[in-house]
Amino acid sequence: MPAAMSRFDPTAPGARLPRLLPVILGMLAAFGPLAIDMYLPALPEMAASLGGDAAAAQQTVAAYFLGVASGQMLYGPLTDRFGRRGPLLAGVGLFVLASLACAAAAGMGQMVLLRFLQALGGCAGMVVARAVVRDLAHLADPVRLMGRLMLVMGLAPILAPLIGSILAAAFGWRAIFLALAGFGGLALLLVLLHLPETHAAAARIRRSPREVLADYAALAADRRFLAPALAGGGAMAGMFAYIAGSPAVFMGGYGLSAGGYAVLFGLNAAAVIGGSQLAGPLAQRLGRPQLFGRLILGMLGVALLQVGLLAAGGGLAAQFLCLFAFLGLLGMLLPLASAMALQPFPRLAGTASALLGTLQFGLGGVAGAVLGPLQDGSGQPLAWVLLACLVLSALAWLRR
């Protein structure tokens, strides 16, 4: 570890955030969006190359969601026990190796397994990014810091589909996974050189597997954690349904080209970024719980409008505008959900971050699984699943 990092003490008087911290954490948190969004425009080509159909290709997306949901439960306690850097380096290394193996996959069954392993590695970055924000909450407003992180990671879903479509057109779909391996290698290098350990040895806790399970159970029963985690997770499940279902809706149902889909996807991702930058100032002005409740009601209203417009014959424009509004509000909600769920649990930041991520991706996997058989290209099934996710969010928040 470089000397500058070895001297970093987040508890020391006058300590400041490392200069590259938002960039590095943004890259780590971007593993998920990149690994999902970059290959979406190439799904039909990949399925044909590996001897599968659209349903089989959809399984590779579901496998990634499952890997992220399950892997985070492992990394959370590990980072609380051994610090953030060690488990992170192991996870990022696995992501790089699995990405290289995906590029060489010979069949759809093999690809599904490799995507699960890729997710197991990549989710380490997602857990650590949130935990580090909690570790350093005394140095900066966590909502603002999470918003800066989302600004960096938000570039991923804007650029990923476009980069993926360009790579697939020029070199074939396998080049997408080689690019993911290169991105993971760069992140690994930056972590090695510039990311300090933020979880001091004195604050680490040694727990048996039974105690870890007890911690998870205690968090799941604590309304301070559960209300924002479930409410935010339900809204994020709506986003995952959009991610999983949008290729079939926009390219299959509305006839967009891969390039046109990439542009539309990027515009929606820009809405998430814009919303994330408003979260901190609005939370300071209105208060976190008050803003959180208003955002959930706003998203629920947008989902109801979307269902109504599509039922009345609305087409591509109605679908896009409603999704754009939903994702802009979601961009404001997610930094709040993370900060509110983790703030009361400084000693269990890694474990709480892991459970938060597992809830989000687990609900996202369920939403995607429900949406898959309902897809008819019209966009209405996506609208109804999105509405169901936001009803869950509203109920979770109202029962806090």
C-alpha cells in the first residue's frame, strides 16, 4: 500500500476525503450497471451464437441478478471482520477472471454459470462502496457523497449500451466481455494504489456464522433499516424490471434499432444522474423522511399515469416519458434510501450494506422473473410490474 494511504486515518482530526474517492467508488458501484447494460443490445446476437433463444438469453441477466443478491450477503460480514480492501480485491479479481471466461464461453449453459460468477465478484464493489460512504459519514454528508458517487457511476448506464452496440458491431459480442475485464483491471489498479482502508482495525468485529445470521435477523427486524431498505428496494426493483424488459419492449415491440435503443437507454440513465444530484440539497431543505415520502408518492403517480396512457393506446413517446420521469425521481430516492438505511448502524456498515443490496437485487430478480413470461412487446406488462413494485414501496414506507 502506498505511504499516503497507510497514513490515512478517517478518525484523525482534520482528516479529509481522499481526492479520487468518488471516482473509485463510482467505478466499483458501476460494475453492476456495466455488466448488465453493456451487453443488452447484443443479446440477440449472443443467443444465436451460443445456440439459445431470447428466453435463454434472459436467463443470463437473471443469473447476474441472483449472483449479486447472494454474493453481497457474503461480502458484508467479511468486510466488517477483515476491513474493506482485502475482500474487495478478491472480488474484483474474480470479476476480471469471470469476464475473460465469458468472452470464451462455448454454450448458453456455460454462459449462465459464468455470469453468476461474474456477479459474485462484481458485487464486492457495490457492498464496499456503500460501506465506505458510511465509514466516512463524519467527514461528509452521506447523501451528498452518495450523490457524487452516483454521478460517476451514472455514466455507466449512459455509455454502456452505446459502447456495447459499437463493440458488438465492430468485433462481435465477445469483445464486450473483454472490455468489462479491462474495466475491472483498471478498477483493481486504482484500488491498489489509491483506495485507503476506511474500516480501522479497532472497529472490526469477529463473529461466528451464527452471530452473523443473528445480525442479519436483527437488521431485518429493525424498522430504521427495513423501512427505507424495502421502500427503496421496491422502487429499484421497478428499475430492474425496466432494464430486463426494455430490449423486448423497445427493440422488439417498437422496432428500435440497437443504436436507437442505446440512445433512449442513455437518456433515461441521464435522468437518474440528474435526480441524484438534487437529492442532497433537497434533503437538507425538506428533511430526509419528508423528501423520501414525497418521492415515493411521485413515482407511484407516474406509474399510474403510465398504465393509464398505455391502456388508452399511448405508444413509444408515452412509454419513454413516463419511464424518464420515474427514473429521475428514482435518482433522488436511491441516495436517500442508502443513507437512511445505513446511518444508524456504524459498526455493521458492511453487513447492513450487504443486506440492503441483497434486498434490492433480490426484489429486482423477482420483478424480472415475473415480467419475463408476461412480455408481449406492447409495454403494458412492464408498466403493470412497475406499478406493483411502487405499491410495495409505498406500503413499506407507510408501515414504518
